[in-house]
Amino acid sequence: MSYHIAEADLDDAAHAAGLVHCIDSYAAEDMGGGHALSDEVKRALVPGLKEQPGRVVLLALHGREVVGAAVCFMGYSTFAAKPRLNVHDLCVLAAHRGHGLGRRLMEGVIERARAAGCTQVSLEVRADNAIARRLYQSLGFGAGFAAMDFWVRPLP
Ligand SMILES: CC(C)(COP(=O)(O)OP(=O)(O)OC[C@H]1O[C@@H](n2cnc3c(N)ncnc32)[C@H](O)[C@@H]1OP(=O)(O)O)[C@@H](O)C(=O)NCCC(=O)NCCS
């Protein structure tokens, strides 16, 4: 069975369930923080995603099975006065790694950003995620600023 990359159809039950499974698997891994998604988040994920007008969601498929995903959101660069596409999640299920799917997903993301007139594709990557960093560097990504921390303010 061959692999291919496709735009996610969030109204397709197999795409929706497969996407949730990929994000859940990623979240449960060390690189995703080590905590699987709660049932509540799993239920809300796709309905909430559908409400995000700037979403770009690509899937890696093995036949009909979703084995990888790139979830991105369109933002805007005030310094360039152009849209910028941010990669929020990139993941390939462990059993399907090393077949070029991460690269193909990212190439698809870059292609869509270019078609939308974006100035950049941005992403956050952990300092200890050597595999992802190598992939991103090979695609031309590099640090936008010398040092940048990703800070959050939880809103309980
Ligand atoms: C990062 C990830 C998406 C790569 O997916 P993949 O389909 O296995 O990647 P590919 O087969 O397309 O390989 C792309 C590149 O990644 C790097 N890479 C992949 N596997 C690697 C390994 N085991 N060791 C070192 N580099 C590796 C290489 O640079 C490779 O390019 P090359 O084959 O030309 O040398 C996947 O490992 C993953 O889902 N990891 C967990 C989630 C994660 O860390 N996401 C990124 C968050 S920022």
C-alpha cells in the first residue's frame, strides 16, 4: 500500500478520528510532553479546529489510514505586512517513520504557504528534538532570533 499526502477533510469521520489519534500519540511521547490527551480534548479537538478559519491541515495516509499530520494556522507578520503560516503540530506515527512522510508533509506546508502569499513558515522546536531539527534545517529553517523562549500564561 502506498503513502500519500492530502488535505484533511474534517467532515470525513476517518480523517477526523485519524487526526485525533496522531495528535494523541504525539502528545503522549516525550517530544510532545508525555501526556496523552484527555477524553474531553479528544472529543473537542476536531469540532474546535473546524471553527479556526486560518487552519491548514495536511494528512499523511497509508491507504485510508491516517499515519501522520501537519496542523498549521495562518497568522500575520506586521513587519512584512504579509501572512505567515505557523506549524503547530507535525507528527508521524512511530510505525511509519523513516519513509519520508515528515518531509513530504513539510514540503506540502511550504507549498501552501507560498501559494497563500506568506512571507514565512514558522514553528517552535524543542532544543532536544534532534530528529525534527535535522528535518527542518534540511528544508531551510533556521532560528529567526538568536534566543527565544516559548512562554505561556495559562488561563484556568
Ligand atoms: C519528526 C518526525 C515528524 C519525522 O517524521 P519522519 O516521517 O520519520 O521523517 P522523514 O522520514 O521524512 O525524515 C525526514 C528527515 O528527518 C531526519 N530524521 C528522520 N529520522 C531520523 C533519525 N532516526 N535520526 C536522525 N534524523 C532523522 C532526517 O533529516 C530525515 O531526512 P533524510 O531522510 O533525508 O536524512 C517524526 O519523527 C515524529 O513524528 N516525531 C515525533 C513528533 C515530533 O517530534 N514532531 C516535531 C515537533 S517540532
